[in-house]
Amino acid sequence: MRRAGSSISQFNERIPKDVRKRARGRRLDIPLGAITVHLTISPQADAVRFSLQTRDPADAKKRNALAAVYLETVWQALRETKPVAFTQRQAVALAGELYRAWAEGEQRGESTIAILHTPNGWVRDIVTPAEDAALFKVANELLEAIASDNSAGRVEQTLGSLVDRLLLAKGIASVDAETRPMVLDAFLAALRDAMAVRERNASGDYTPDPKAQRFPAFEPPHGNDRPAKASRPNASKSLKRLVEDWWQEAKAAGRKPSTYESYRNSMAALIAFLRHDDASRVTPHDIVAFKDHRLKTINPRSGKPISPKTVKDSDLAALKTVFAWAVANLRMTTNPATGVTLPRGKTPKLRSKGFTDKEASAICSAAANLMPSGEQPCTFAAKRWVPWLSAYTGARVGELAQLRKLDVWRDGEHWVIRVTPEAGTVKTNEARVVVLHPHIIERGFAAFVADAPEGHLFLKPNRKTGDVLGPLQGLKNRLSAFARAIVQDRNVAPTHGWRHRFKTVGMEAGIDTRILDAIQGHAPRTASDGYGEVTVSTMAAAVAKLPRINIATPGDVA
């Protein structure tokens, strides 16, 4: 948000009611990339508000996301009322973060962790050389004070606030009575070692510090927060159940079954990664770790890692939507996926997204010359006719693969098909009539339909449930494999390439864009385009302008 009269973006998030009492008085270091915001939640506060310190919208969005993730970690930590126990290794590992922040010396300006609370208040994380020297002096004075009085109370007074802030950043609100002195001692030793490194640097000695190797990587007290054995959560807290219950509302609101399938798959992948099905245990750190895991996962179809686009637009989008629904319906207190995102650069474009004339001819030729090979008759028919229908209508492959016999008829002089959600699924959820090109009829499509039995032309719905979507997805996969065997260039989609080509060929033929959109089922570009109808006769005149695809003889097909 922005304050009135200001061009600098602001962050504003309400403190969840269930942690508000424990949050008040907490001192926070909120990392925003190159800077850190320091604030204390006042006793009357019901929200966290601060400046993002930038006018750049893109930078503000990134900082906003980082702040949201940090605060969600804090809220989750405050919900854990039982103090956490540390091992000595964990205490030393956490102290290592303090060591690295201060041992950087001249590079401390790049640190994102505020590491000192002076008697005069919080210190800035980005400092000038003069400020850095002053902080160095203050830190030495504190160490000297501890040296003269190394009582537990003095160490707590000097380093306790710092320990609390770093623990909170790790999702830990408090540690038990046995752990506290162990962590304080580890921090004191780390600060002394770091200051020794700073002193050597000041004298011109930049020899690597052998003590730097003594700090192991920090691991949460509960291992990796993913128990080896799955627990059985309350049914209402089940991640699987959340997706199913979300779908009941989403379906009534008109969301597409394909969206449900995608969201269900993303949630299943999260459950497999976490090795539990309990929504109440999911943290922002889990979502970030899941994101990183997905980016390294190999897609079995392509043999390459899952793309950042898929992780962002499918996985993260699914989790954010379902968890937001759960929060709105009082099934979860917060959305652990809030603020988790993935910057994505533009994918290099190496060629046109549509098939070339040569590729279109090769696929249609292979379809025309296809011979039965023991597969289901409806699958053979799909490979025989769907490429042709795709080439001359630019329709989505799923819309054509679900055609029924009753969806094909003659309207006066023209043969037409009806693309309708009644047959399965349509992205726009709107039925439309499309005129067929004479070339398809000459090739025998009308005769094929006349001889076909009632029902779907290219697939068999599930016998028990009548479900179309499962068989439809399988058929789409087989059609994709059929086209990919002919056009092996992976820079063009094996079935979606028809939609791009249809628009290109149509514009080259001089067909009005609004007519092309009506044929393909694209939404009107303007409000005025939504008025009036593209009639069958108008559509037929336009389709007749499309050039015919050249067909090779069986011996010519590669």
C-alpha cells in the first residue's frame, strides 16, 4: 500500500489474533534483501506497519514478499508455547550466523542480519565506514564489560536480545532453561572470535580464520521438520481433504476440472515432500523448501527439471489458493504460502509457436495415411481425424477429442461441429458452433461420423461413473505423442502448435481477427466485440479462405 501523499510503498499486515498477546513487545529484524527493518511491536499494536523504502514497484513487491515470509515464520513460532531444547551443535550453529555477520568486517554493509542492540537502540544494518568503526568500538566495550563481569545476568543483558531475534527468525519463540545459557555462551564465543578477525583485518592481515570452520550448518531442533513417519491428522486438517472441500465450492463457482486436477497433483506432491498430511504443521519454510525441491525435480516427460513457470503458476498458485480458502473458512489460521514466489525470466523464443507449413503437412499426411495397429478403434479414429480438425479449426485438442456424434451435423450447405462443456470440458465454459473446412469433408469426415455409433467419437467414458475427464487426458497424451513422433522440435508444442498456426494462416488469408477468435473460442478483445454474433454463413465465408494443406503419399511421409 501507499500512504496518502507518498510515493514510497508501505507494508501493512495485521497480527493474527491468536498470537497478538505474545507478539507485543517483540523486537523484530525484518530482512528485505539488501536492507533490514528493525522495529518493536508496541503493547497496543494490532498490525505491523513500516516503509519498504523504495518507489520501484518491482522492488517493493519483492520486499513485501520477504517481509511476509519472515512474519509468517514469527507467527508460527509464537504459536508454539512449549520452549525448545537445543543440542550444543545447534547452539554453535546458530552462533555461527553471528560470527559470519561480524567477521565479514569491511563487507558488513552487505549483511542482511542486524546483530547489535546498543544502549541507544537498534543499529542500522547498512552502515558507512565511520558507523562501522563506531559499532566496532561499542562491541569491544561490551566485550570488555563482560570480561570484568562474566556473570550469567551480564551476558543475558548484553546478548539476550540478539539471541531472541535470531531465534525468532528461525521460527523459535523461546528455548528451555538448560538451553538458554548454552546458546548465550556460544554467542559470546562467536562474537569474540569475530572481533579477533576484525582486528586482524584492521592491521592488514586477511588470513582466513581457521575457527570459521567450527560452525556447522544450522538444523532445526526437530530435524528437518519432516518426520519419517506420517502422522494421522484431524480429518478437517488433512491437506488432501482441504483440496477436496475447496473443489466442492470451486466447482459450483464454475472452476474447470482441469484446475482441480492440477491443484490436487500439486498438493499430492507437497504431501509426498513433507511426508505428512497435516495442514496445521505446514510452515512458510516448508513451502520455500518445497519450491526449491520442485525446481530440482525431473519431469518424466521431458527428462528436464520442472520449469520455474510450472512451479510458480501451477504449484505455488495451487497452494496459495487452497490455503487462502482454508483460512477464509476457518480451517487454518494463516496461509503459509503467502509471499512465497519465484522470479521468472522470459524464456528465450527460438522459433514460432505455430507449426510451419511443412510440419503441418507432415502431421496431416501421417494422420491421413495411418493404418490400424491393434489399438482401440476410437484411439485410431482420434489420430486419424483430430489433427485435421485442429488444423482447420484451431480448437483446443481436448475440445475436439471429446466430440460426440450429436455434435456434428449439416447446417444448410455447411458442415459444423459444436464445442460444448456438455461433452466434457471447455476452458471458457461456453459452447460454440464452428464451420468445418470443405477439405475435411472431402477427406471423409462426414462419412466417418455417419457410420460411428452414438456417443463420443474418439473416447470411451468410464463405464461405472461415466467420467470423461480421465479418458480424455489419456487420449490427449496419446495424441501429443503421435504428433511429437513426427515433429520432434521441442520448441513447439505438439498439439497447441495448431492454435498458433491457425491464427497466423487466418490473418495471412485476410480473415477478420474477431471471426478467428469466434472460431477458436478466444474471449472478445473489447466490450464492443461482445455484441452481435459471428454467424455460420460469416464463418463459412472466412473458413473457405484458408489454404488447403498439402498431403504427401505414404512413401513421402518421413
